[in-house]
Amino acid sequence: MSTSEDPKTSKSEKRNNMLTGLGVGAALGVVFWSALDGLFPFPLDLFAGIGMGIIIGYTLGRRPLMSMRYPANIIRRLLLSGALFVFASVVYFYLLDLDFEYPTQYMITLIAIIPAILLVMAIGSAIRSLDELQRHIQTEGIAIAFGGTAIVVFVIFIFETAGMPNPTWGLMLLIMTFMWLIGKLWTVWRYR
């Protein structure tokens, strides 16, 4: 065994991490491809995404990516469900532009809804796998995020009644995620 290999990570674990990286990379490649809108030839942005995914997959088994102590299989599940969610969202928006009839449009929404549910379930199972203190930190972070998001929604409602244009509700996901990060950092700081 060479000195560059990590003795703690088995070959099957490294293979699984690399496959996860490829899945995440493929999703990143699709996002790059749709975001760059033909700026580069098609395979170049897809391969750039896959390359980034390989780097992510390689680092999975080498060192922890997050301060929470998730097992590698939980991290792989989170990354793959997140990649599926991103990929399904891109496909959904592409199909939405094709102007299907209304019954078909409702069925197309399942393309985005089902991966979103899978992502939430993966996050829930990841939190369940933590020890008691880490689970408490996550739960308190989520509670702070709920309160912070409720305040932001109320402020938007107040501005909306004063004549401000309606915001895109997809922005709420970013606000909620940002609030969760703030809540988690605050809670970690309190328990340090």
C-alpha cells in the first residue's frame, strides 16, 4: 500500500464515494449546462461538473466535510438525493417551457416534488443518525430557522400590502437554508 492512500477507507468505500461524486458531478454538469446557456460546447460543462463531483467523492473518504459526524453512507445519501433534486428541478423547468396542457403540467410537477421529498427524508435520516448533542444542535438550528423565516415572510407580507411586487417564492428556500445555517452556527457557538 502506498503512503498516499488512506488506510481507514476500504476500496469498496472509495468506489462508492467515487460513484457518489459522479452522480453529484452529473447534476452539477446539468446545472452548468443550463446556466451557461450554450456558452461552451455541451460536453465541456458536463465534464467540468463531473470533475468537480469526482473531487467531492474523493474527499468524502479522506476527511469529514461537515462538522456533524455523519457516516460516509449518510453523506453519500445526502449528496445523491441533493443531486437528484437539482437534476429533477432542471428537467422540470425545461419541461415547463414546452407548454403542455394543464393535466399533463400537474403530472410534470411530480418530477420536482418526489425528489424534494426524498431530499427531506435524507436530511431527516441524517439528523436521526447523530448523537444526542448534535441532534439537539440541528433541531435548535431548525427552530431558529423557522422563526427567522416566519419573520422574513411577515416582512415581505407587510411590504407587499404597501405595494411591493411579489417575490419569487423559491427565494424562501434560500432564506430558510441561510436561517438554518445561522441557527446552527449560533447553537454550536453556545455549546462550544
